[in-house]
Amino acid sequence: MFRSHTCGALRIADINKEITLAGWVQTIRKFGSITFVDLRDRYGITQLLFNEQLNAQLDQTPLGREFVLQVQGKVVERSNKNPKIDTGDIEIEVHTFTILNAAQTPPFTIEEETDGGDELRMKYRYLDLRRPSLKRNMELRYKVNRAVRNYMDTQGFYDIETPFLIKSTPEGARDFVVPSRMNEGQFYALPQSPQTFKQLLMISGYDRYYQIVKCFRDEDLRADRQPEFTQIDCEMSFVEQEDILNMFEGLVKHVFEDVKQISFKEAFPRMTWDDAMWHYGNDKPDIRFEMKLNNLKVEDTVHCDALNGVDFKVTNEAKTIIAVSIPGAASFTRKQTDELTEWVKRPQIGMTGLLFIRCNEDGTFKSTVDKFFSEDKLAAIASFCNAQKGDLIAIVAGEEALTRKAASELRLEMGNQLGLRNPDVYKPLWVIDFPLFEYDEESKRFVARHHPFTSPKPEQIEWMQDLSKYAVIKANAYDIVLNGTEIGGGSIRIYQRDLQEKMFAALGMSKEEAQEKFGFLLGAFEYGAPPHGGIAFGFDRMCALLGGQESIRDFIAFPKNNAGRYVMLDAPSVIDAHQFEELQLQSTVKK
């Protein structure tokens, strides 16, 4: 028997027990004729006491950090208790020990706070995973997985696997492609999602499907993206939007209750896409704090009368002017406002500057445009923004999309600076009534905002024949947002062949192209497809948010770096020449 207990199991009630432990050496502390060793495993840390006799043996056979060690001994009470660990009331008086495996000195400290940089820790990920913070993340990921499966089982869902080697149907992100040895010159694609398969399962009569599944997208990476990621994929038949929202709001509530012991008593608020864009500047608003956008002027339409009759080129020529009222920030110094101005000038934001109005405690107003705006005008703008005494109004002006995005980012930045985005506070909401299409400037055509299988609102289906209506057709689509991050999204699907063909045509797809890419689905619609819809949650994102972090990387056991590489495996890599021959491919790598 390698161990009778784990390193996190023993307590004061176990005093005088003879035990066997095994684990990794965390730290070694030598005090004269005795030595203390912290032994670590997945479950915790236990302090070991090596007496004078064993200490002499350690001199002959020294231990090092990360040695794999087995000890036999007796549980005794610690004289200097450590309340920071669960085993802090006891220690093990070691009788015998065996070094099961020696270890080189690790390249970074394997502790809560490490001295290893990201790339180094990625290279030695198997060591990084020994750190307590990563262990907690993996444990949380497992708990979320378990909670999801338990809920879905109680609601009558089947977990059904779908293929990874499928047909390439590029719509949106780039596919990862896999050459076929047995079919010369032809390729599989890795699925960006199981979308068509779950629709086919609905046609097959499996009316409640889910899968915790890997998906693949060849796209630029960031903190919440990986080229392969995990999705909670769900689909239901004979449902409307309300059924989906109720079912999966229940899932989120169950996960929070099970994993975080947080109960949401009230129904999640709902917000239309139009309201989200108008009040928050984005379609995933963080509602942990107010500070809504104030639309003074939008696309040359003035909403705040105080802008009229002012001889100021910036506000007169700007298509859109949006103000953010920052609570309690009238006391900001000139240095602070200058820093904010430089912040919006960064390439990521792209504005030329900021205008400020201080709402002083004495009821007066002071601005950077006093030369053009009277105090009455400033007071009217403050009233329009519902600004209070002590607030600072920051104003951005320019082209509609850029200005709205800048105002949204400014709002979030001020939320960060003022401590209003507490990671321990959770505010979910549904965003509904998304546009069905969006115009792509690069290709000069309308594309599907969600995906081409999303159904339009029933009352707007006839508008699909009228190109002039494309910009205003709403989709039967919905996102669930948590703390300013989209954690899931879905839609009611098209389930009739004629409507699906209209959708493909609206996207500029010929009948021949639609048949080539999606003929299997169009044909399936002719054999009694039921009304259906679903949702997919970003599993990695959900775990990161529940763990109070933004990056998903530390919630994935073996992630890739920002360049999409496995540093540990040195992948992707060049394959052997004979593999190119087997696949009938020509290598472009120079010898």
C-alpha cells in the first residue's frame, strides 16, 4: 500500500494513528538535529517531522523539492499550529521513508504565487498544474461539469456524441482542415460547433440533446479564446424562445447553487439588443453598475437640445455624441483627466479626445468647452445625463460605431477604476431580439449575425424578400450574459426547407452552392422536421467567471499560447516526408 491517507485528510482526531503518506516534497526546513518537510498531493499539505536519527539519514540521502516521497509514521499534535491549512493541527512523526523518485530542481517555484512567467509555465505545464491555484481551477471545472450533467439528466436530456471529422462549410471563422489519406485531394474539417448534427438529431426524434463537446476555430486568440474550446451544446424540439430561456436559466441557477452556493431568487432580467446598444454601447452589458450612456446626438439627430445653437465645430460636425456621467469623479485632477484623454486616443479605442463637464458640489459647472457652452447649456447637458453634484461628465464625439464602442469601453474602464466591477458579484441577464443580418463592409453584402440556421421573427419572415428590410429584421435569437461576458447564445432554428433556402439566398448563396454545402440538411427538412431551438454555453468562459478570472487559459489543463502553439509539445510541427506522400500533399517547408 503506497498510502493509507492523503496529504489533506488527517486531523486532530487522528492523533496516535499509524499512517502511510505519499506525495511531493514542497519545502524542506532544517533546524539543527531535526528537519521539517511539507508533503503535498492533490488533496493538501501535511507537515512531516524527521527526528535526529532520520536527520542523519537525510544527510546521506538528501531530499529536494518535488521529490516523490513515501513515509510511514504516527500522527502527533503540532506545537506550532498552522490555521492556514486544514491539516495545521497535526504533523507526522516519521519512522521510515522511501524516496520513490528524485526530481531535478523545478524551473519555477511550485507555490500559490510563482516566479515563473507565462511561457515558462506553459512549457512545463505538468509542473504548473501542481500549484494550488491551478488545482482549484481544475476542481471548479470538474464541479461545473458535474452540475451541468446532473441538471440535464433531471430534465430528460440525452448526452449524444457527434463526429469530429466533418465537411467544411466555411461561414464565419476559419475551419481547421484534415487531409484524407483514402480520398486523394479531399479534406475533412473539424467542427466549429455541432450545429447541423444537433438539428439532425431533432429531426431524428431525440427531442432533448446535450453534449459537453470540443469545438475548433482557426481565429486570432485573446484571453477568452482558444483554437480548441469546450462548449455545452444543447437542443430541444417543440419549443419556443420562452421554453429555451426558462430551461437554461434554470441550468445557470443550478450551477451557481451547486458550485458557488449562490442562489438567484428572481428571474434573470431581459434586455433587447437595441436597448443594450443604446444604453451600454455593446450587446453584452455589464449591469453590476449603472453609468448608462447618454446619447446626446446620434447619426446627426440631436437628442439633447443644449447642443442646438452652439457655434462649436466638434459637436456640430460629429455624427454622434455620447456622454458618460462618472459618479463622484468631479474631484479628478487635471492629471487624471489627461490620462483618460490619452486612454481614449489609444489605437484600440481610436478617438481624438474627450470633453469634460465638472458638476461641482456648489451647483456650478465647469467644462473644457466653456468658451462655447454657457453655464445654462452645461446645466441642461448635466440634467439630460441625470448627473448629480460631484459627478464628472466625459463626452466622446465622432462616427457612430466608433463613438459608441469608445463610450462603452470608457464606461467599463471607469467601472474598473472606481471598483464597481466586483468579481464576487454576479449579475446575469438575457439579451434578446438580435438583428438577423449584419452588413459586412469588406464583402459588401449582408451576412448572418448568428448563423444561417437562425429563424427570423415569425411576423417578419415575409421581409426576407425585401433587401431594404434586411437591416431591421429581428432574429429569434438570444444571448445569456454574465458580468459583461457572453457565456451562451442560441436561437430558434429554421426547420422548413423553403425558409432555409430563402435564408441561403439572402446570404448570396446560389441554389447549387446551398445544395453542395447543406443538401443533407435541406433534404432532412423534407422528412418531418419539428420546430426546434437551442443554445450553446462557453464552458471554459463560464468556469473562468465562476473562478473570478477573465482568462480561460488557467481553467484548461493543457491550453495553447497566444500564437496557438503547444509550447510543451512544440506543436504544430512539421510532419515526416512519407506522411506527405501518403496524403498526396506537397511540402512547402524548405530543407
